[in-house]
Amino acid sequence: MTFNDKFKFLMDITNTNNTTLAAAIDIDNSAVSLYRNGKRKCPRNKDVVKRMADYFAGVINLNYQRKALALAADYSRFNHSRPVSEYSDMLYQWLTDELPEPNNLVDSILNESVPSPSYNNIQGIRTIDVVPNATSVLYRSAGKRQAILSFINYLLTLEDPATIYVWVDDDVYSIFDNKDIIDSLQELIMKLLDYGYEICRISPSPVNTTQFFEEFFYWIPAYLTGRVKSYYYPRMRDNLFSKISIIYPGYAAVYSDSLSSIPDKTFTVLTAESAIVSTKEVEFKTFLSYCRPTMNIYESAEDVSICFQRILNTPTTHIQKGLSLPPAAMPAELISQFLSDNPDSLGVSMKTSYQSNTIFDGMRNVDICPLATVRQILTGRVPVIFPVVKQNVPVYYTPRTYAMHLRNVVNIMDTHPDYYFVPIEYKPDDNVCIIVNEGSEALLIRTALPSMVFDFNHPQLVQNFQEYLYRIANEVGYSDIHRKKIRAQLKELISALEKI
């Protein structure tokens, strides 16, 4: 979106007329009209843009406005209730094109280190006691946070922990809009799991791709324990209502149903009355019966092998983002060296799956791969990577083997017109591979310890991964004239490496 598109959008969703804005930010009415009509570009005077951001931050106070802005900007943090000053800073960055790129934001989320829990208490939120057969009603967003924290603290006093049912429509960043509180809440969730509880949760529908990855990464530490089962409601739901339902059967429940457009005009119930808790449990299980698993999580070599071979050998359109050059084009010499140094039973069984027979004629295959520079290759620290094989002995490219691998890529491009290679910047700290069978399945392979494979097959979630990868590919450009330029780029790198 251009500055003028963004400006008009903000004027429209806040129902602001030209005269009102002109008076609020001290500029001519005619200037507002020119910005709105696209006849004058972004003001060179950044103080004017800052005043615009201050004004709009003050009047964007309804949930539907924040959601519309989050969708337009593809920046889910706009969807959260925040202090006006922070919202103003984000709007200023958006208007001046200084907001972090969505892809960079998602990359940083996916590659962030999984935090080690320290089990701090959440500061600044007063808890209340959960009394048997009693019910408390708490108001506004602050009451919602207070009820959730009180519920968690109560569970930590019980013996013989079992399964907690969790269904929260809003993402955690909307409810707890302070980063320190969000981090502390994550630590308390980990403490519950460490204490022996398990969690069965119904995931919210993401507003956009960025929010999906934020929410997914927030739960990764809990997923890694193997004590959390996540489900996805498969039917369409509007954004009119916001629902919270957290139940520990036989003991207590927290629930809230409200209009999402007025998040601070709500009440939340924290109850230990057995009849109400039982009713909420039945309600949750009824909805759960319509749900599907959000994902399957694989750790064992056998499970990973079955999953990986299935997705690679399914004759359908693929798009994938790897950590090095595509395994399907890997020279036999490198495969033999790798498996000799890393005698992994999974690697041996996967050997055929990595060969070029995974490139199906007549079906589009897009490989998004980091392309190292000559200087990086000469350091001898660019690794050969099999995404799901444990690499006990690192194998690194030499200029000769990197050139061999690139020649195989060029050969596949020449013989398979529906194969596309998309070069991106090589980042040594990247630790996430994504493979998508379009419309049917997506794998997220996390190579950082603890390594794990997440297998998604719900269409909406697969679509999130697919959109994320195609956004990267489209930014680089990979078809038509771009394909020719990429081929020439690879040939030039091959030539440079072969001269060393």
C-alpha cells in the first residue's frame, strides 16, 4: 500500500472527515484532501506524519478497527489493545514504511530461541482465592486477566494433576498486552506442565499469517513437553464474539462470552460451583467433538521417516524453504559422505527420497534456498544439511562440492520447466525448514534443539504456511524473466567457484 492508500484507509475506518483531521493536526484542509486523493505524497516533514499517527492512535479504539488495520498492514500487533503512545509509534512506522517486513518478523519468531522457564510470578495482577462452591464475577479486561491468573494459582495448590481444557478465541497478546506479563504467563503454563498437568486446547482462528506464527511459537515450549494437545475448530466462525472457556473438571472454571468489538465492556466468571463446572466441561467436549488435531508432532526416527517420505513422494505441487541447497539436487558424493559420517537409520532410509525423483513432471515445485557467497563458502563453515537427520559430525561444503550441487540445480531447472529455484540470503542462525504440499499438508522442521517435526494438515493452517512461503518467493521473483536471471546468477557463482 502507498502512503495515500494507508492514509485514506485510516480516514475511512475512523470515519474522520478532512476538516476534523486538519484541525487536529494543524494543517490546511486542502492538504488533507490532496493526501486523501493521492495527489500529494507522504509529507517530507515527519512531524506532520507523527501528528497524524498520534491522532489516529487516539481514535482507533474499537476491536473491528484494530482487526481491519492488522489485516491491511499484515501486522498482527495492530490487533492488540496497547497504550496510545505505542500504537502511535507503530502507525508512524507503517505510514513511513519503517514497519518490520512481515517475512522478517515471521522469520524472527520461528528462529527465536525457546525460553527456559524461570517460573516467576506475574507482577501487578492481584489474585483472588478460589472458594469451593463459590462464584466470582470480574469486570473488564483487567478482570479477565485476574481470573485467569487466579485459576492457574489455584491449580498449583491441588494434588493429582490431570487435564485442563482450554479454549480462548483471542490470542494471548490481545488479553495480556504487556510483554513481561505474557512472558510470565508462559512460564506459569510451563510450571503447570512440569507439575504434572496436561492441556487440551482449541486454537483460535488467526487473523492473518503473522498472528498464526506468533500464536504457534508462543506455545512451542509447551508442545515440546508432549503434554499439550491442540485442536482446530474446522467450521467458519465470525469475529463478532470472543470466547474464553478454561475448565479443570471437578474443580473450577473460567469463562467469558463477549462482543469482540467492545473488549473492555465484558465480565468474566471464575467459579468452583460443581454444577457450572460440569456444564462448561460438557460444552467444551461438545465443541471438541467437531474439532480436528491442529498438528501431529514427531520426534522418533521412525515417525519422522514415515511422515517425511509421505510428503516428499506425494505427486502434488510443492513449495519449500530449506536451510541449504535443495536435497533433491544433492550430489551422490555428498550424500555418501554425509551418511558415512552420520550413520543415522533415518538418513539411510531417506536416501532415495532425497533424489531428483521428488521433482514431478508437470507439477510446480518451488525451492526457496539460502545461497551462500564465495566468501562464505571459502570459510569452510557452510553446512550440508539433511533437514531431518541428526547431524552428529558436521559436513561442510567445499567450493568444488558447492559448485557440483549448483550444477545439479541448474540441470533440474533446464529439464523440469515447472521447477523453480528461489535464492535468498544465507543466514547461519536459521533453524527452520518448511515444506508444503499445497492444499493438503505442511511440515515445519525445527532443527534447533530440541529438534522436532510439526505436521499440519488442516487446510487453513496449510494455507498460512503456503502464503508465507509464496510471499517470500514473490518478493524475490522466480518465474519468467526472473527464472532466467536466477539461472544466470547460479552459472556465475559456479564459474567463480570452479576457478578457485
